Amino acid sequence: MRGIAPGTARLLASVSVVAATIMQTLDTTIANVALPHMQGSMNASIDQVSWVLTSYMVATAISTPLTGYLERRLGRRKLFIGAVAFFVMASVLCGLALSLEQIVLYRLIQGAAGAAIIPLAQASMQDLFPPEQRGQAVALWGMGVMIGPILGPTLGGYLTDAYNWRWIFFINVPIGLMAAIGLATFLPDTPVERRTKFDLFGFTMLSIALASMQLMLDRGHTLDWFSSPEIVIEALLAGAFAWVFLVHMFTAREPFMSPIPFRDLNFVVGISVMFLMGVILFAIMAMLPTFLQTLLGYPVTTAGNALVSRGVGTMISMALAGRLIGKYDVRILIGFGIICMGSSLWQMSDFTLDTPAMPIILSGFTQGIGMGFIYVPLSAAAFSTMPARFRTESAATFSLSRNIGSSIGVSAITTNLAESTQANHAILSQHINPFSRALDTQLGQGGGMSGDVSQALPLLNMEVTRQATMLAYIEDFQILLLLVLLTIPMVLFLTPSKNQNVQAAEVYD
């Protein structure tokens, strides 16, 4: 730009890219806390209103792999601006929706438009900065990716309480306008390849597989999983079409998704670890607000404030990790992050119904530190040996692995929480009988069940349910801890940059 120094233009472009990233990632979780309010406003059942989340996730899953092809046909800047513009437009329509059908339709548009934002943002941050600054660039972009989902429930709760649920969508307007103007003004464009062929068959196979899997994961808990014919059909469709897509990808001359990136060990390790991180991070974010509100009795705003420490830890660690890449082996940095993540989940597995706020805040802060030290070095290492022409397509796959992991994590942990609560309740209830001292204490009697228990037994059942639910949460935290430990052998297969003074992404020049 005339009259603007290159460094200033790069900074303003980066701010625009990060703003777009935060806007998109906020919407992955901000709507969760507003669902009860939407349910009342739309006069819908719990199963019906859940489509507000399901439609967004399905559209995002299907549209994310399209990013690489669309960038080649349209150019990065035009696609990026279009994605942000349609996302903002759909957000406004969601806020103005008068029926459940309307908001589900607009959420589909929002998810499809926002799918391209994260991969485009990741590729743009790599291109904007010279090799020696790309670690810090990845850290800056990573803050938007990680902070958005973490702060989503907090911001959503505040906007819903202070105004109404429609403002969780209207908040995207100023952020999106600022991002679109900045992108149009400062973001460099990429060459356009108008002769690029579109593999319709491959895209159709992948879309059906992803849509079926997403529907199965989102609706499985509600429909009692494989006891429902719908879930069985969706599982069969997901498996069959995924198999056809994989065979086609490795045998077709010009497949929709190139198999070349999957021959890169660093990239395969990167998406595998990112998948597990998606499982862990989003499962925790789905569990903790409910845990704090239902078991510990925190108000919505207080619960949100208690979770802010995770975002603070993430911001600090990402800034540090960005500066340390190139000075230390990325495996050491990721290993430190894994230790922090494991330590935080170990702390959380010791939570009780009487746990004060400080251990919750500290475990969240430690977890945030761990996520930053995992995400930034992992993002750099995963692309360190990747050919430049596959960057955006690989970034889309990287993002898709995180999204699939998050869907699986939330579904699996939620299901296990419900089933474990029932099992624990049955075990604990066995000890409630006429000869139980606990029952005598609750009734305030000296022995036996000779008194009127019509009021005491419901209270005792509530307490048993609370204890059973607490045990189920502890079990879920322990499962997530085991998943964190599974990433350790994976990280050992990463190949660090040969020149530790140059950022891992240097191959893109």
C-alpha cells in the first residue's frame, strides 16, 4: 500500500486475520449457553433446538475441505473476504430469525462460510512473515484459534444475561466488518488457477461421510446411540462413503484431496495429535461449565469468570512458545505442554463437591499453558517439510482433524458422563437401606426406618445423584488424562528442523 510501511501493512493484515479467526472460533461454543433461551423463544423442544449446533457443525465439516480448491480458483484475498462477509451476513440473519427453521438454515450458511476462515488464516500468517518470525506469527494466529472457543461460553453467558440470546450473533458484526476491511486493504493475494479441475465424485463421497458422521455424533446421545435406526444408518453411511473416498483419493489421477501431504510423517503426526487435542480441549469445555453450575452451584457469570484463567494461560504460553521455536527442539516444547496438560487433568481428577474456586482457576491456568506449548510448536512442525503448493489444502485438513476430534470428544464424554452417573447411582443406592447409618443421619433418628421418610428420602436421593455425578466427572477427567499420555509416543516421531535458527515453516519460501 502506498504511504504505508511494509511492516505496518503486515501488522494490520495480521490483526485482520486474527480478528476473523476469533470471530469464527467464538461461534463454535458461544451458542451453547444460549440454547435454553432459544428454546423458550422458539417454542422448541431440546431435541429440536440442538439443531442450532448440529447444522453449524455439519456445514463446517463439509465445507472445510473445499478451501484449497476455492483458493486456487478465486485467490486467497477474494475467498477470505467473501467468507467473512457471508459469515457476518448469516450472523445477522441468525440474530433476526423468527423461527427455528430460519435459524437452522442461517446457521448452515454461517458454518459453510466460516469453514474457510481458519485454514486461510493459518496459511496467510505463514505467508505474511519471513521465516525467522513465523513462529511468532503461528503463535499470534493460534491465540485466536484457542481463545475463541475458551471465551465463547463466558461471552455468550454475559450477552445472554445482559441483553438476550440474539446478541451472541450480532457481536460478530463489528468484528467481521473490521476484519473484512483490513483484509481487503492489506492482505496480499495469491495466483489464480482457473483451469483447476473439480473432483465432484471425491467431494461428494467425502461430504456424505462427514455429514453422516457429524449427525451421528451430534444426535447419538439424544437417540441412545445404536439402539436408534437413524444412528445405525448414519454410522454405516459414514464408514462406507469414507472407505470409497479413501480408495478414490489414492487411485484417482486428480483427486479432490491430494494424498501427497499424507506421505509426510510430520504432517501425519501433527493431525493425529491435533485430533486428540480437539477431543480433550472441547470435551473439557463442554464439561466444566455444567460441572460448575449444576454441582458447585456457580451462577453463569461466575462460572464463566472461573474459566477465564485457561484463556490467560493459553495467551501467555503461545507468546512464549512462538519465541522459543527455532531455539529449542519442538519435541521438547510439545513435551512440556503435555506435562502441563496432564498435570491439570490430574488436579481435576481430585475435584470434589467442596472444591474451592482457586484449584479450579489454577488447573485451568496450567491447562492453558499446556495447550499453548502444544499447539504452536505442533502447528510449525506439522508443516515444516510440506511442499508449498499444498499449504492451504493441508491447513484445511489440519483444521478438519481438530473439528472431528472435538465432535467425537464432546459426544463420547457426554455419553460416558450420563452412563457413569447412572451406574454410580445404582452402586451408591445399594447402601441406602433400613440399616444404613447414613439414612439414620439424614432422618435424624436413632435407628431403623420407623419414622416418616416422605420428605427425607427425596433429599437423600438428590445427594446420592450429586455424588454419583461427581464420580462420573472424575472418571471423565481420568479418561482425558490417558488420552494426553497417548500423545507422548506420537510426538517422538516428529522430525525437528535441521537448522534450529530458522523457523520450521521456511520451506514455504
